[in-house]
Amino acid sequence: MQLYATTINCQAGRLRWIYLSPHLDDAVFSCGGRMALQVRSGIEVWVVTACAGSPEGPLSDFAQALHEYWGLAETDAPAARREEDRAALLLLGAVAVHWDFQDCIYRRAPDGRALYANDEALWGPVAAEDGGMLEELTRRIAELPSSAVLCVPLGVGGHVDHRLVRQAAERTGRPLIYYEDYPYAGRDGKVEEALGEGDWKPEVISLDEAALEAKIAAALRYRSQISSFWADEADLAAHFRTYAERVGGGSPAERYWRRIRW
């Protein structure tokens, strides 16, 4: 599979964390504070974005409408978003690795039919035609450096791409740490729904002001996505801070999960 990747120079023996991001923003929105703390302490951080590829062929009406909403109708939207991601991760000091799986809004069946042709479909069943993508994604994740700590989405909110990334990561059998997909995690009951059955152990990571500010600053680099969830930049910053304080019981934090029993 083709990679759209920043050159990676790994230092032998250096602790490395890899965050799997379904889309070009998910890992930073969810984990940017911890990334800032880790880079500051000398940990090597990679963010591997699965669905970073450009579409092939014409866009569906739904995809075209989203491009217009993002202000990217006149350009290669995924390429523009990859640049946003590079800028965000450069600010945090993390390495951007972009795989060329297509976002679900671009994927089509062999007969040309859009697999996810409207907003409702993004949260519905995973298309049978995505089985091949799941197999390839599993293989790619399994080939990531075995010495790295792997942090993956819980799939909070139920977006099909988030669920596919989580399922593929679990199929590798590797030890996993799960992050709460923000902003979906801010909705009441959604984290508990994503956890589902089994026994889980939470880990709350306290963020100092510098780490929280770095997370917010990095999130603001995804300019095309701000209007999808927030009124403006100030609204984004306020919501990030509010959720961080909610998770930390009054002090900014991010929360992660380990599965201790299935």
C-alpha cells in the first residue's frame, strides 16, 4: 500500500508510542495533550492515519457536499487535510504517517455505488464490501514496530471508520491502549456504550496548562473541520477545556482504557 508519509528516523532504544487515527484529526482531538507531554519527555510519537487517501473517480453528492461545507470544494480535499495534519503534528513534535485507505465517504462498491451515501450511513452497519479493507488494515497494523505502544480508538460514537480501525487493531492480537474519540466522547453515555462488555481499567492522564494549550493549538490547525463541531475557534477551545476538566474531575486530563478481561 502506498504511504503518504513524513520521513521517519527512528532512534534505537527510544520509547515509541503509535496512535492510530481513523481520520486526519481524530488522534490529535482525542490525545493531543498526552502527545505533548510525551514528546516533551523524550518519547517518540507517531500518528498513523488510516483513511488519508485521495478519492479515485467522481465524488458522490454526499462527499461533494461535505467538501463544500469544509471550504475545500475547489481542491483535493484529502491532500489539503493531510497538510493540516502535518501542521498539527509538527506543532506537537509528532511524526505524521498517512496511509492511503479512502475515507468512507469516498469508498464505492465494485458496481460503482457509494457505500456510504449519506450522513446516516456513517453510523450504520459496516458495508460487506469493506471486508477487504479490514483484512489489509489488520495486516498493516500488525506490521507496525512491535516494540511500540499502540493506542487505538474506542470507536465512541460508532463511526464506521473508527469501528474498522478498532476491529483491525484487535484482530492483530497486540496489546492495546484505547482512547476516547473526541468530540463524540463528550456526549452522555457514548463512552460507556463503546466500552460494551468486558472489564476495563481507566487511566486518567493529567495535563498541565502547556500540554492543554498545545492540544488546542494543534486542533485549530484542522481549519476545515472546525465548523463540523464548533461555532468558531473560541468555541473549540472552550469545549476542549471543558471536556478535559470533566474527565479530570476539575483539572485538565485525558482518559484512556485498558481491557483487562473480555
